[in-house]
Amino acid sequence: MIDLLGIPPQALFGQLLLGLINGAFYAILSLGLAIIFGLLNIINFAHGAQYMLGALVSWMLLNYLGINYWWALLLVPIIVGFTGVVLERVLISRLYHLDHLYGLLLTFGLALIIQGFARNYYGISGLPYTIPSQLAGGQNLGFMFLPNYRGWVVVASLAVCITTWFVIEKTKLGAYLRAATENPSLVGAFGINVPRMITLTYGFGVALAAFAGVLAAPIYSVNPNMGADLIIVVFAVVVIGGMGSILGSILTGFGLGLVEGLTRVFYPEGSAVVIFVIMALVLLVKPAGLFGRTA
Amino acid sequence: MAEAALATERPATAASAAPLLTVRGLEAWYGESHVLHGIDLDVRSGEVVTLLGRNGAGKTTTLKSIMGMLPKRKGSVVFEGKELMHLPARHIAKAGIAICPEERGVFASLSVQENLMLPPKVRDGGLSVPQIFELFPNLKERLSSQGTKLSGGEQQMLAIGRILRTGANLLLLDEPTEGLAPVIVQQIGHTIARLKKEGFTIVLVEQNFHFASSVADRHYIVEQGRTVDMIENSELDANMDKLHAYLGV
Ligand SMILES: Nc1ncnc2c1ncn2[C@@H]1O[C@H](COP(=O)(O)OP(=O)(O)O)[C@@H](O)[C@H]1O
Ligand SMILES: [Mg+2]
């Protein structure tokens, strides 16, 4: 078989696929962060824990109630999203009149609590979650082997990202959201229930994180720390894309996943830091991020 | 313009004696700073009333307080017999009051069309979209533009146009002519006269005193967060000296 730049194609495309998968998670998670930040003006530090919760609740549904993957895909975002709604109503909404820093500290504390509970009850060794039988196996594409489940993750996350983008940018509901992001007090003065919109938006952002968690469960074993590790990279993605930009988070998420995959092929030592290096460069050249609006 | 095409379900009354809005002892705060100290207004149905006063007197704050947009306020605002003081802004909007804010409040992330359609209908009797286009033909040409790409005058038309759809019958307009070319100011003057004829009631904050006198029935003078005087438009000429003293012109 021919080699590209001395790299066997199997390895190249394998790493690109891995990059695309990681990118899919970066995209969904940074999208949720961007939506929450846009309307609530808080950086949701609990996002990684809520992603982990998505994976953990899927595992619990399967092992305690026998509810399968496909139902989990639907139910878990609703369940975890609802816990987000409660958190926003009971705790986060009390902080809006204070400095942003308080929201960050609160959500950071919540993340530690959620992860602490998970570690306490489920340990850190990781709980296995089998790939649903419909998506077991894979396709031999000639130049590479594509596991079905990984293909599904890319397709499902793209679909969710595009749907979310469409709803926000092209529908009436999205127009309310965009307007309230710009000027909540005027939107309220038009008769729209902004506090309820804020609550539902937070719930939706959390539901996106939980959806990513369900997708992740069969790939990475369900581990209380899975979100804490990932979310640091996702914050870097958000900084690169530009805080609050919807399309920016999607494109940056997938793009950086691919860049990371390529780095793993050509300079494996750099793959763990490449995103942070890009973040530093972007901050130097365009501090508002690639897609960010400068205030 | 074809007058008939604008006819709505709204009874096209001239100014009647029925008080539509009564404001008594209105006070308001921004955080710790006490800005309004006692605003009293009576606005009858179908009237155009202006708030005149120097910069920083509290005119914008008065409109925002009526609309419920400030967290801390005191006093009484009665609209159509209903006390609004303890309602949040969204319920005041549903009662039938709409605001066109000082900075116009056109949303940059929304198209002209989305800006126009944003405020939900609160009751029947608002203008239809074709009627709004008849008032502001420019908007029709620019529907898919980004809201803030419009010229200042067009943005002002959009900011007024979008609150005509909702069915609100009391319009709070905050300096609609600010920074606009004379020809646009004139167009907005015609629009206000037209809306008055349609039965809308309008509270107008205005720096442009000649403009104010051309459209209003009465003028309230605001000084340091208080209403200190009221002058009928018909008695304006006789009160010129007093007015100049108030406004410092
Ligand atoms: N957001 C705000 N925070 C604090 N003070 C404000 C704010 N907006 C206005 N003020 C103050 O309130 C007073 C009244 O302002 P305003 O109602 O805007 O006056 P006007 O519209 O008559 O020019 C001014 O002294 C102004 O400095
Ligand atoms: Mg003002």
C-alpha cells in the first residue's frame, strides 16, 4: 500500500477519525457552554461534570432499570437537563445581580460536588458500557476500518449541532434567544418571559452536555473524572472559537479535533498541547477568538 | 398616503377625558442612587404628551419606570384603572404599554424582519405588517438586512414600527428624533400625528422643542427627578420665557 509522507494511510485516517470523534465532543460541549454564556453570562464550570453525569445516568438506567442505549439517548438529556433547570432556579439565578466570578465559583463547586459523589459511589476504575448491538462491528473502507459506533457518533453530533444552530439562527424562538442575549431588559419589556427563557436555556445547555455523555459512554468507559479531563480542553476550544459564538463553537470544535488528530500522526509528542498552543496564538492575534464579536 | 388603508379595530377617538395613565409620586433608583423623586402625570386616552427637561433630569428614567424596567421604584402607576407598580415589565407590556427606547434598541443579531416581528402581540387592534410598511416604506425594502445595518432614521422607524404591531395603545417614545436629519424628523412628526389620529396615546420624551410643540397636546416639565410644571400646547407661546428658564436654552 502507498504511504503518504511515510505514514501508512491506515494510521493517518485512523487518527483523523479519532480526531473527528474528539472534535464531535468538543463541538457539542463548547456549543452548550456558548449558549449558556451568551444568555446567562456565566461560564458553566459544571459542564464537564454534567457530561459525566450523562454517561453515568445512562449506565445507571441500563444496569438498574434495563433501559437501553436508544432510550438513554432520549431520556438522559431530559433527566440531566431537568437537574440543570432545578440548579438554575434554586442556586444560579440568585447570582445574576453579582459579579460573574460568583457564577463561576458556584458552578465550579457544583462540579466538585457532582464528581465527588460519583467517585464515592462508583470508584474511579471506570464502568463498562457496551456498544448497542445495532452499531457493533464496522466497515472496511479499504483505506481504513471504520467502527460503526464511531461513525454514528460523528453523524449524531453533527445532526445535533446543526439542529441547534438552525433553531438559534433561523427560528422565532432563536430570535428571542438572540435578542435576550443582547438586551434582556428590553426583551422583557416586550412581554417576553426572560427569566423562564434563561432557565430553559441553561437546562438545554446542560442537556447537550448530557447527550454528549451518552454518546461517550460506549467509547470511553464511564468514569467520574471523564468530564474534568475533557472540559479543560473544551474551555480552550471555546476561547479559540470566541466566547458565545454558536457557529464558531461548532466549527472550532470539529476543526481542533482534526488538528489534534493530525498532530498525533506527525508529531505525537505535541498532541496533548497543540490546542493550548493554538489558544495562546489566537489570544495574541485575535483576543476575542476566531469567531468572537469584539464588544 | 391612503388614510383608509390604516383603519383598524381601534376606535379612532380624539383626545377624550378618560384618564388612561395616572402616575403619582413615582420614585426610582439605579442601585443606591435615587434618581426620580416624585413624578406626577395624567395622560388621557388619545393624547400626545411630552416630557421636557434638561439632560439628566430623569425623563428616560420616567419612561423606564412606567414600563417596569427598573428594579427599585415607588409610587403609583395606574393604567386603564389597573395598578402596575408591582408588576414585572413583561406583565406591563401585556397590559398594553410599549416602549421605543432611547438608543432605539434595534437588535444587531436579528434581521430587520426578525426585529419587526419580535414583540409578541399583547392584544387585538395593532397595525398589520402591511400597514406598518405603508407608514415606513423603507423597511419593506430592507427586511433581510441585519437590524443595525440600517441608517439611523430607518432604525428609528423599525423601533417604532415593531411596537405598533403588538396592540399596545400607550406608546412611550424616548427621543425618537435624536440625531436624525431634518427630513426624517419631519417624517417621524407626520407618523406621530398619524398615530394620534389612529387613537394611539403617546408619551414622548423630546429635546427638540419645536418638534415637541408641533405634535403634542401638553408638556410636562421634569427637573431633577420631579415634574415641576405642566403647560398646554395652546398656551405655549404665552409661557415661552418660563419654558426657556426651565430648559436653560
Ligand atoms: N444606568 C444608570 N445608572 C446610574 N445612574 C443613571 C443611569 N441612567 C441614568 N442615570 C442617572 O439618572 C439621572 C436621570 O437620567 P435620565 O433619566 O437618563 O435623564 P434624561 O433622560 O432626562 O436625560 C441622571 O443623573 C443620570 O446620570
Ligand atoms: Mg434620556
